[in-house]
Amino acid sequence: MKGGETEYKNVRLVNFMNKEKDCEAKQFAIRPFLAPDYTPYASFSGLTFDNVAHEAMLYIEDPPATWANPA
């Protein structure tokens, strides 16, 4: 596969209680590399969320609005 592929097996994600830390930094259990124009394929099997808030599970950044070019 062009661009890479990552496989995660039997990973346990623990104690992501909020999407913001006390210092106001964002934290998420799963967050792709910060390149909203391309995210490589990732495969997960045996993934366990332990004490993870719904809003802190996953974040995929929207591309910048300036990228919209209908022409």
C-alpha cells in the first residue's frame, strides 16, 4: 500500500478522562498524525478502552477552510 500502513494489536488505552488536560492541551486516545490532507491506513484488533471518556476517544482534524478550492 502506498503511503504506509500501521497495524495495532491488543492495545489497551487507559484513563483518557477528558479531551482537555489541566494545562488546556488537547488529549485523545487515538489521533492521527497532524496532516489533514492524508492519513495513512491503520488497522486495529483487540483494542480495549479502559476508563476513557467518549469525547476523548478519537480526534481527526478538519482540513483548513482555505484548502477549499471549487475551481
